[in-house]
Amino acid sequence: MRRWIALILLVGAAGLLCWVPRSSSEESSGGFTDYQVISHAMGGIQEHAYTNSYEAFIANYEKGNHVFEVDLLLTEDGKLVARHEWTQHMTQLLEQEDKLPKERQAARLSYEEFKESKILGAYDPLSWSDIMDLMERYPDIYIVTDTKEQEPEDMKRELEMLVHAAKERNPELLERVVPQIYNQPMLKTVQDIYSFPSLIYTLYASKDTDEEVIDFVGKHEIDAVTIPEQRVTRAFVSKLKKAGAAAYVNTINKASDVSKLKRMGVTGVYSDFLTEKDVESTSWLYAFGK
């Protein structure tokens, strides 16, 4: 009996020795890819997603997350703010109907209207200036941009405004801004505006085949590729890593799904509600092949 107990303890110890968290492994890059969770739209709060709010950021930072994706749009008067879309559906989702007249609920808001419309009756909406305040206050965070303007010129204008404002405030902030690009030509557009140290190629709107993505990543300095869950394969993820890119999957809110994806080799996930600790806990299952 004692021999069996000793054997079980030995196997358990061996498993722990074989598992090393990414942040302390030799793969550590010292950048955003050291983290396994990207908080989607600043992360969820009180079971609500898509708020892009100050309080959502604080809640998820305090839970241990360090990488935050934010949706960016232009207001009616040309200010850069954190909002997923200008639609009545989003106004209803954020419970702002009582803050806005009916004719403005599906409209592109002015900056004043945007800032005065509390989210879910309690949470503060964020402008790009507010986000830079957070970056200065929390020097260990990264901001992943999701520029939501549909027209290429408007998307370019968003990035130009973002870079100009950061250069005026503190150019070092741009070292922790990670733009997402949505197609191959957008890479040159971004690089012409500013040479960001890190970039993500996110595939939700891309028509590229897996091989085209791998070839593109191999030819350019793309730090990560974000893959829709239904498109993930072990072969695709393996080839991306060989080409030099980390693989993230969006948007995942179940720890059990993370465990499955990690077995396929992914680096991490975008999530509304999962934390770094949640994802680390799946490593126990991952280490023993569960």
C-alpha cells in the first residue's frame, strides 16, 4: 500500500515539474503574449459584456488581467471613444434608452451625449483620453485596439488620432498599444501611421486561407493571430507558431473550452469573463491530458 501511495505522489510531482506557466517559461517575450487572457471590450462586469467601461476595466484588472481589448469609434463631432457600435440594439444592451431621445438611440452620438450616458445606469463610458489615463496609472497593462469604423479612411483616421494624442501625452504609451489588423493591406496603413512594436492579425473578417495567413505572418513581424473558435485546428496553430506568431481564440467564456484549446496549442483567448487565474487553473487538466 505504501508503495502505491509513494508512486502516486511521485507521478503527481513529476506532473508539476513538467508544467511551467507560460509567464515564467523560456517562451516569455516580455510583451502582451506572456498573458493568456485578453479582456474583450474591457471585460465583463456583473454578467454584462460589451460595456467598454471604466468599471469593467477596474474589475478585471483587480482580478489579475493585464491585456484589454477596446472597441473604438468616432463620435458625431470627431472624438475617439470606446463603443462597439452606434445602433439601437447597443443602446438597449447598455440600457441607455432613458438617457437619449428616441431619434438618437440609433445615431452616432456627440461626445457630450456619449460621456453623459451612463452605461447600465452606473458605469462610466471611456474616451481615448480616459484610456490613456488608465495606461499611465497602470503601467503594466496593454491595450489591444478594435477599430470599428467600416470605411478604410475612417479607420485610418482613428489610428492617426490615437497616435497623435499619445505622442502629445506620452509617446511611451504607444509601446503598450497593440493594433489589430483585419486584412493584409491594413498592415501598410498602420505602419505608415506608426511603427507599433506589436501587432495582431485578427481573422473574423478575413477571407485569407490558413496557408495565406501563415505565409503573411512568416513574411512580416506579426506577434499574434486571433482565430475564430470554429476555425481552430492543431495544424493551423502549430504552423502559426513556427511562423513566429502566438495564437489567440475569440471569444471564449468557459474554462473547459480553454482546456481543449490549450491542448491544440493555442496561447490564450479573448474573454468577457475569464481571468488569468481561471485559465491557469486549466493547466492542471492540460498537463495530464484531460
